[in-house]
Amino acid sequence: MAIDFTLPADVTAVRDRIRAFMQERVAPAEARMRTDGGWRKGLGALRDEARAAGLWAPHMPREWGGMGLGPLAMAFVSAECGRTTMGAYILNCHAPDEGNMHTLLHHADDAQKERYLRPLAAGEVRSCFALTEPEVAGSDPTGIRTTAVKDGDNWVLNGHKWFISGARGAKFAIVIAKTDPDAEPPQARNTAFLVDCDTPGWEIVRDIETMAGHGNHCEIRLTNCVVSGANLLAGRGQGHRLGQARLGPARLAHCMRWIGNAEVALEMMVKRATERELHGGVLADKQAIQWKMAESAMELYAAKLMVLHAAYLIEKGMPFRQEVSMAKHHVANTLWRVVDRAIQVHGALGYSTDTPLESMLRHARSARLVDGADEVHMQQIALHVIEAFRETGGTRRATGADLL
Ligand SMILES: Cc1cc2nc3c(=O)[nH]c(=O)nc-3n(C[C@H](O)[C@H](O)[C@H](O)COP(=O)(O)OP(=O)(O)OC[C@H]3O[C@@H](n4cnc5c(N)ncnc54)[C@H](O)[C@@H]3O)c2cc1C
């Protein structure tokens, strides 16, 4: 029997170390930072502590200063990080830098790695990933209008991006631009460039205010932004492929952190339900409230299994798109539902800003949009189901890689 759900000892050991670090160092520091109002103060010291404890850049190979963990072990690390607000940043495995590090590791040439990946992995700089544009549907990146035109050894970029997470303060961006408007298929029209954010013509228009406040999701203008040919990443016409390759594991990393968020919400729900007295008992005695707990527990369990299986497929170099899409959709919606139920169980308190739940709900809403909206994943999932049926007469291949 090949299936063994026992975690390897090294994964358990890493998870326990990260768990202890998050519980003992990060969570109390965050609580202090919140009450002090000095949210950013102390983050640098915590990052130094993580580095000294050997908990730095867990997703990066050891030769890049990381812990050398694969996607499966990262599932546990990210879920622990997701139980705090800044845990992933403190370990230097936060979005979008984590995805950009992977992208550079696998697609950059040696000179690009030294110049961009080295300081990023060391946590000396931050980065961003610029694909989405206001004028065209982000769900169909073949339509982007930002252009890159060759000029001698350089490329000249012009365009308009928005919702570029982490742009303010980023040292460089991976920008997707159109270089070959007539190429077929349309997926061959876009190219990725490494753009230094101090390049003349790179302009942050604003930090877009969202329902979760200002989260450094910026609107950017590129006006005659000159980029050296040496900064073309992964080959001309490879921008779409690179974006997809980046998004697969990056989507999963989001899911892992969302599982940590959802766990916190469920724990808050249960705590409140077991303490709140009414009608001769506590809320937790009521079947309607128990169902909320049961539904949340079942959804969370399924979320964990889906994420672990998708991580396993990535780690083994097997096709993973279908499973990552299913996991992404399920976890994003699970997070939304669990937080919403936790608010319901808290009553008016849940609607107040006295608990973190309202903020969690506002942040959770973006999970159903980022890295592919719900409907885009549903469409992809359905297409795989249809294809599997047409080719094999069954749907097993598209419902968990022939698991059962
Ligand atoms: C908080 C946040 C952070 C982000 N960070 C980044 C970033 O760092 N870099 C970056 O490049 N982008 C980023 N984005 C943008 C994000 O990737 C896009 O919002 C997403 O791809 C959807 O694109 P869109 O907003 O243009 O919506 P559209 O493509 O216009 O789609 C609108 C809606 O149409 C529906 N829809 C789309 N396609 C289909 C379909 N085939 N069938 C049925 N319905 C469909 C969906 O409900 C979708 O929400 C971020 C967005 C948010 C909210």
C-alpha cells in the first residue's frame, strides 16, 4: 500500500520549529505592535531572529540561504505562517516575493540571479509582479496592452498596470509586456522583463484603496521606460508561460496561508460558542451553531487534503494544474465561509472591529479574485473534466489525478 499519511520526521521537526517560533515570538510581538500602534517597528528584529534560528526563506535551496524545503513541507510552514499576520514576511516567504524567487531560480540566467535573486533571497530588497491592467481583463492576460519595443540592445516599455502588490518599496518588478502582437498562438505574444523600480518612466500613480484599506496594491504607469536587453527574462514570447508557471505553486502557497487563517477563525468561533451563555446553556449546545462548526471542520479538512495532494504532485514533477485550481477555489471559498460563520457566532461583536474577524473577512474576499477568479478556475476545471471524459470515457483523471 503506497499511501502513508505519516509525516516524515524532518517535516514534523520543521513544522514544530516554525509553530513554536510563530507562537512564542511572532504572535506576542504582533499583539504588542498592534497596541503600540507601531506596526512596522520590530519586524526587522524578528526577521533577524528568524535568520539566526535557521528559519529563513524556507522555500529556497540552501545555496541561496534558504531551508531547501519542497512544496509539501512548505504546506505546513505556510499554514503556520497563516496563523499570524506577518509570519510569512518575517521568514521571507511572503507574496509576491516567494513566487518571484521561484521564478528567478528556475528561469533567470546566472547574471540575473546574482543581481536580482541574491538580494531578494537575502531579504535585502523586495519585489513585485506586474501583469494586470485596468483597461483589459486580467482573467485573459493575452490581451494586455503594455508594449515593449526593441530599440538597439534595449527595450522601451509603455503601459498601465494596477493592483501590483508590494510595488511601493520594491527594488524591482517582473513586468509582463507585449513584444510580438501578431504571434500565434496569442500566448506567445508576451515577454517578461526585470525592471528596476528606479528606472525613469516607472511611476507609482497611487496605492489603490481597497475594502481592506491601503495594502500596497499599486497603480503603475510605464512611460518610455528603457530596459536593457539583458533584463529580458526566460526568452522572448515566454511571458505567458512564465506567468502560468509562477502562478501554479504561488497559488498553492496562498492556499496554505489561507488554511492557517481559517483555522484561527474556527478556533475563535468555537471559543466564543463554548463561552457565550444563553437560554440555559452555551451557544455550543445549539445544533444550529454545531452545524457551523461541523461544516467548517469538514471544509477545512478537505482543504488540507487538497492542498497536500496538489503540493505532492508539484513535488513529484507530475501535472498539477487541475488539482491546484480545485484547491485554490475550494480554500478561498472555505476561508470566506468559515470567517463569515465565525462572525455570525460572535453576533454584534463579530461585526465590530474589536476582534480581527471583520478585517479577516475583508481580506478574505480578495482570495476569490487573486491568482485567478473563482469562475476562471471553475472553467478550467470543467474543461479538464470534459477532456478526460472525451479521451478516456471517464472523469477520474480530472477528479484528483486518478486517486480512486
Ligand atoms: C488584493 C489584490 C492583489 C493583486 N495583486 C496583483 C499583483 O501583484 N500583480 C498583478 O499583476 N495582479 C494582481 N492582482 C490582480 C488580479 O490578478 C486580477 O484582479 C484577477 O486576475 C482578475 O482580473 P480582473 O480584476 O481584471 O477581472 P476581470 O478579468 O475583468 O474579471 C472580472 C470578473 O469576471 C468573472 N470572469 C472572469 N473570467 C470569466 C470566465 N471565463 N467565465 C465567467 N466569468 C469570468 C470573474 O467573476 C471575475 O472576477 C491583484 C488583485 C487583488 C484584488
